[in-house]
Amino acid sequence: MTGCPADDTAVLNALFADSPQGLFVFDAEQKVTRYNPSGRGVRGLPADDVLGHGVDDFVPGFAAGELGRLVGDALRTGEPLRGRLVRGRSPSEPWRTLAVEVSLFPLPDRGGGIPGLVGVVEDVTERQAAADRLAVLSAVHRTVGSTLEVRTTAGELVHALVPGFADAAAVDLLEDGPAGEGHRAGPVPSDAALRRTAFAPPTVSTSRKQDDSRPFPFPTPYTQALNDTRARLLQVSPDDPWLAAGPDDFAPLIAAEVHSMIVAPLMARGTVLGLLTLYRVRTDPFEEADLDVARQAAATASAHLDNALRYRREHTVASALQRRLQPGEIPRLTAVETSYVYLPEGAGGAWFDVVPLSGTRVALVVGDVTGHGIEAAATMGQLRVALRTLALQDLEPDELLTHLDEVAAQLPAAGTDTDTDTDTDTPDADRYVATCAIAVYDPVSRQCALIRAGHPAPVLVDPDGCPLDVDVPRGPALGAGGGQVFTPVVVQLAPGSLLAVCTAGLLASRGEDEEAARRDVEHVLATPARPLRELCDTCVYRMAPSRSDDAVLLLARTHALPPDRVADWTLPRDVSVVGTARRLVDQQLTVWHLQEAAYATELIVSELVTNAIRYGRGPVRLRLIHDQERLLAEVTDANSVSPHLRHARDSDEGGRGLYIVMRLSSRWGVRHSRRDKTIWSEQRLDGTSPDPFALMGAFGLDTAEL
């Protein structure tokens, strides 16, 4: 089949008559000499408004002079321009933003001049709108959820949507329930309070300020979206009846000339979190396709907000549990004056304790459980109770940590799954439950025993502010296993010395190594005469602990018990010394003006000395300590076997001695050392101790029978 080639004029006529693209021919003065009247930007315009005019004359809705500048550049340089995206409004559709791709092709003449050019304008509004929506969702996925902080996550959402998708955006979250159970499931009551968590841009005036918490007016699109959990697109008019439900609340919307809005519920796991509201003022009204974008953005952000809310609630519960498991009010002791800083910022497992021990001694403890959250707090509570229980058994510090390590080995490290096999490639030394440091101070001897399990060593400063160089061996962390030993160090402290025990969260907060951080602490403690509370606060200010980890600082100033408050005798192992011991006690209590306690104390001492002579070895050491409102009696012998308390029957002639000691004492117990044992008794001098005469009558005994 043969045919003649198409005439160029016919081709051009067809293009200018029927092409969906906008075609324009410009002369050297940028005036239109021919155009396609079916192009979207000029459709319906009279030809006289286009022919002989510059492009900026008949499409003024585009950026000022942008199209004219492109035409001028192409004429001047002779270089073609392909696919330049330009946005603007056409005279025929002023309510809608157009997106066009502009291509310009110069028309050179035989002499090399540029007498004109051809412009091709393609309407890509729909395609670009779809791309813009995808870009908005991409920004939401990329930027929202960078942290587990609720306010930050909400702020990331509104900034991802403004100004590219909406002129203003707000996130309002439901307040937690009365029991702190979090957001609500199912339909939300119309009077439910919502807190303004994020809003953008800050220059727009709204009736709700940041952190305002109150219900939305009812009935409105907000309450309806909360009730049926369906997103809504609305074209806003000042005459809309729902605006009358809260004229004061919605006056800023009318004043800002908001013409369309979207209200989308924020939901996760079938639970309502709050609302995402989008407003448009200057840009095109929202369309149905925009409603889908809002739904997807809300769904993506809801998952991150739910994680943040759950983390916040768990953090709150863990912090409350942590605080509840701490020792509370620190007792006033003769041995030391104490103060502390406890910052549970990371809701982890840091803890401290001040444990009064027999003989006016005290144990200062700081520990740190691995992990964060409720599990770490629960583990911390178990270890703290176990440590206090072991400490009250008057164990030596190394024995105490050995037993505590055995307890820790039975507990899972926070964050581990006990139902799954552990990684056999992980060294046992890397699996540990907690670290701990203990200082046991005796105000009578002024000796302080220091020991640690994987924990930073205590910091010591003498009364003049000079740091004391004490090397405390770093034992294995608790629960690490391996059968390693814990080695204590004993140091003599002058009265007025400072002892600081802290967690790694305080020392490592500034990015320094541990030694440099310890020097910072020593520098703060170089003025030991300052109040301990001031020293604690100054340490926090100087160290600036991280808010992502717990920080504990326990500070103690040591005291010495005055020598005149201690009486000490060594007696031979002979039955005849029981009476001597009673006379010595009576004389000493007279010196202390404690005659009212003499009878009970003589009963206690006679039973303890008799027990030591009968079952002990070597000489018997008797010691009395008058400490504030307490009177302590101690009897030491070389036999390491502990006595056993038993209840005598009516027909028995003996067996009542330790039972009488127990009944007359507010506390009593046995303390072992490596060479001997001490049975001790503590009486209260505030009138709360039992009446010894009533006790004797209950046994049917008198003084001569003891």
C-alpha cells in the first residue's frame, strides 16, 4: 500500500487543534503567536487574551514571573528546557493548584539567531498530587517515631504534615484513666478530656494551648470521630451548625478562614489514643484521596504513639515501684551522718540502703541491676531485701556478697527470656544480674570494710578534704558465676571523713573514664565541712547525669563513738566471774545514770556470760555500749558455734536463759568473726523495753535463781 507523506502544515494543525498538551509558539519578544486553545491553563479564555501577550499576562496564578523568566532564558541561551515542574493557578480554576511540566525548544534560523521558540506545557496535576501524597507518607514513615517520648512523637507527626500537606495540624491525646490504665477502648464518652500534645505551625492562633486538657464541644466532628473511630473530611463554612457547639473554641478557625479539615482518630490495637486534625487555609481543599493519606499517617503515628505511651506508663510504674522499694527515711545513727541523691531517670534497677548493724555499726550499700523497666525494679527489690536480710545476720562482708551472688544467680537478668536457650557463645562473665558496693563502718574502732562486686569503688576523703587512695579489688558482678571470690579492704577513718558510694550512671554521664569522674567527685568533696545535702546536689550539678540512666549517690560523714560511752572487760572462763560481771555492769550503769536499766541488764549479762563460760572457749569479753536511746551488751568467746534458743518445759530446771535474753531485749543476735563469736543484746531506753520483774514473775523465778 502506498501513500504520500503527511503535510507538515497538516501535522501542526492537528497538534494545535487536538493535542491534550498545551502548545505555545513565542516570538523573539516572548509574545504568543500561536497556541492550543484546548490546553487546561487557557481553556475557555478568549484568543485576544492570549495571542500577542506574554505568558505571565494570561496565567498570573503562577509564581511571579516564573514562566516568563523560563521563556526569556531559553531565548537568550538557545538551550532547550525539558520537564521543568511549575506550580500555580489557572484563571479558569482559581480554587485549584495546577502542576505543569514545561518544556521549551528554541527555533533557530539559518543565521544562527533565535527568532522564537515552542513551548509544551503538560498538565501533571493529578500525577504530581499522587506523588506529593506519597512524599507526605514517606516523610511520616521516615521522621515519626525516632524516640519513645510522647510529645516528641506527636511533634514529629505534625511537622511531617505541615506545610506540605496541611496548613495546620494538631494532635490531641486522651488523658489516662483514673487508675493510670492508659487510653480507653471502645466508644469514648463525649466529655472525655484530651490534652493538646502538639500543634504546628506555632504562628497560628488556636483556642487550645499546649498541654491544655479539656473535652471538645459536643456534638462536633471531633466527638463524632472519637465515638465511631471514623475519619472525616469536612468543607468548613461559617454557617456550619456544629461550629455553634463551641463558638469560643472555633472562633480561631473562622478567623483564619479555614475552608476544609480532616479529623482522624489515632488508634492502636483497637484502642483510641486521641485525634489528628488537619486544617487547610490557603491551599486547595482536601479531597477524598487526601483523606486516605490522613488515615495512613494516623495509623503509622498511632503505632509509635502507642509504643511511647506504653513505655511512659511502664516507666512510671517502674519508677514508682523503684521508689517504693527504696529504704525511705534514713535512720539517724551515731556511726554516720548520711545524705543521698536518687534519680530514677531510666526506670532501671539502681538502689541504695543504709542498714543499722549490731554494735552501732552501719552498712552503706549501693547497687545497680542490669536492664530497665518493671523487671529490673522487681529484681532490684528482691536483691535489696536479700542483702538487708543477710546483713542483719551480721555476716562478714565477703560472706555477705558470696551469699548475695548465690541469690542473684537464681534470678534472670532483666530483659532476658527464661523460656529460651541462652547463647552458648556468650561468656558466663558477660551474664550478670547486678553490681554492688558495700561499706561497713564501726564507730567504736573507726574501721571501715570496703568491698564491691563489679561496681565502681567508693570515694574516700579525709576531714581535711584530701582524697584517700584505697585500692578496693573489683570482684565479679553478682550472678556472673565462675566461683570467684570477693576481697574486702579495711581502712581506718578519722572522724569527719567522707565516704561516697555511687552508681556508674553518675560517673559515666559526662563521657569521661571512671578515674576522671572519680576525681570530679573528689574535687566536690574537697570541702567536707559543707552540709551533705549541698555536697550531693553539687555532685549532680557537676556530673550532669544522663536522663537515660539511673543515678544514685550515697554520701556519709563518719563519726566516732566517744570512749566514755564504751565499757570493755576481759574475764576469765570461770563460773565465779558471773557475779563479777553483774557488779561491773551495775557500776557502769551508775556512771551513765542508767540505774533504772540495771536490773534487766544484769539479767541479760549474767545469762550471756554463763552461756559463754558453759559452752565457749578461752577468756570471756564483756562490752557495754551506751548509744543515744540504746544500751547494748555484748559477750564474746572463742567458740564459733552459735547458741540455740529453746523453750523450757515446766519440769525443766534450765533452758530459760536465752529465752529470757530474747524477752528482755528489743533485738538480739549472734555475730561471727573469723576467730570468735559475739552474742549481743540491745535494749531501748525510751521506756518501751519489757518489765523484767513482770517477766520474772511469769517464770515463777526470783533473782537468786538466775
